Amino acid sequence: MDGVYNVDDMRRAAKRRLPKIAFDFIEGGVEDEDGLITNEQAFRQQRLVPRYLVDISTRDQSATLFGRTYASPFGIAPTGLAGLFRPGADLMLAEAARDANIPFIMSGSSTASIEDLGKLAPEHGWYQLYAARDKKISEDMIRRADAAGLSTLVLTVDVPVHSNRERNQRNGFSRPLKLSLATRLEALRHPGWLAGYLKHGTPMFSNWAPYAPKGADADAVAAFVATQTAAPLTWQDVERFRRLWPRTFVIKGVMHTDDAVRAASLGVDGIMVSNHGARQLDRAPSPLEVFPAIRDAVGDRMTLMLDSGVRRGADALIALCMGVKFVFVGRATLYGVAVGGRAGATAAINILRREIDLTMGQIGCPRLDQLGPDFLLREREDDWRRNRP
């Protein structure tokens, strides 16, 4: 990873290592991909105003979330099918998160199992639930996550239907993969990735395999998952999952104030304001844009987190200044693990951690609990009021 100094460097290194069909799966959004620009621009439009003559000789970026203190105010968001980019990537990410003392959310489309995560990183591992059309499957996954000792269940609600990911369609990214001659020839230019793929084959959706037809291979399990996911969800399902899950319960994908208020009334412990990394609805606003209204609507009744668009340590601090308690990154650590396995994931974490530390020093903030809207440029008084926790 020579020459990798930031997340974008890591992105370029991942692009060199991965064939186009795999890299585009990580990189792409939906339709015109305006949402990808919207997410990043929302952070870039904010400005941090430094305070000087402050003692920043020691700086502490530790953050407490649901009663546990983590080393940094960010965690690893769920990223599906990571095993395609490097065999064993899910558990490499979990291990890197555990060693860095940050949370890791195992994707509902993981290629490792809930039980593997429970053995490797029970105190840092969360599980993302993609609800199944067969309610018994969802209930059993919740029981498995409980038995594995995972601390937090994350119900993702922003996939009511499968999205229109046109990059994937053009590349033939489906299950089974429809590899054109051009795609196969392009993959030959990435021998490091190709060797792993030929050795290990198509990765299995391990958490879904027990429910698929007996003897199903990886492609058959994936076909089964396609029939079960994008399941219709209602608030009654939220209530049912809340009753089944005994510990911290989070809803991921909330973007509307009314949904946030409803979640709080049902005993949800936290929400992750997210537009799924701009991979579902292309014309959605960015989470950062809608966050102030959600914060004002629910106050301190729930823990408010955010993902989508975080590319720099400064982005994390901007979100915290607006009242976000914790942010999650997905693509950054996925680039890292694709490039360098566990070491690459650790490198991505350390890049963000270093940027947070340096930015805290630059703005005169030795501790995260001192962050607030006074560190943000307020061009108009109504903007200042809207952004103030």
C-alpha cells in the first residue's frame, strides 16, 4: 500500500486490484448516481471554524455509544458481499474493528456467519438484519445473533424494493454472475484478485444457507436470498423485532422526522440516519441534510447516528458538531480490505483516526464532548439555529 495516504488513495489502489465488475459494485450508486455526489457535497459545504490559543497538547477522540466507550467516534458500516473482493473479508473487517476498539456491523449479505462473528468479536460485533419474507427466518436470525452474544441488532428498513443499480446491470453483476467475454478478459488484468476467486470460488451467503434448499451451492443460495429480501416491512414488524431482541435495537435507514418519532415511541434505542450510501433512491437528500430536523424532532429520546458520505476524519467531526453521536463508514474500510486484507482494513481505520486527531488539533478541540455548532461556520442565523443541538 505504498503511496496510500488517504481514503481516496485507498480507493484508487482497490480499483487497480479489482476487476471492473467487482469495483463498480462497491463504487456504484443507482440510476444517474446523483446521490453519491449529494452525500459528499453535503459535507463539503460545511466549514469548520478553528479556535486558537487552546491547549491541545493531548487529544482524546474516544466516544461512548450505548454505554460502551470506543477508541474513535466511527465504526464500520455493513457492506455486503465483501468476500467477493477478498476471501474472508468480513472477518478481517471484524478483527480490525475489534483490535481498533470500534464497532463492526456484519452485513445481512455477509459471506461469513453470525456464529463466526460471535466467536471472533462478540463485544464489537453488531448484526444487520435484512428481514425475510418468511418471518420464521428473521426470527431465527435474531435468535442466532442473541445466542452468539452480539450486543446490537440493526434492522435495515430502506430496501422496500430492489434498487436500479445500472452499473451492475451493464457489467452483468447478478447471481449467478453473467460474465461476458469482455468482462472475463478484463478480469485477467487483475491476477491478484483472480487467483483468490479461482481458489475459493463464488462466496456463499453463509447466514442464509441454513434456510435455502438442501445442498444448494453459492449461486442457489443467492437466488434464494433474492426471493426473500426486499421484504415488505411495517411498524408491526419493528414492534415484533423489538420484543424478540433483548439488547440494543437500532433502525438503519431513517430519513424522515415522522419515522424517527415513531421509532422513539416504540422503544427503539437508536436510529442510523442513512440513505444506504446512495444505493437505493437516487433523488434522496443526504443524511446530513435531514439530520437537524430529525434531531430537533426526537431530542435525546434515542441515540442518533449517521452514515453515507463520510470520506474524511473532518466529515466525522462535522457530523458530531451537528449533534450526531457516532458515524459509520462503509466504502473506506471495504477499499482497505480489498487492497490489503486485514492490514488494509486497519490502515483505513488508522487513516481516519489520524485525520480526526489532526483536525481536532487544528480547530482547538481536545475532546469530542467539546464539539458543537460553534465550530461550524454559520452564514445565516437561521442556519445556526437549525444546526444547534
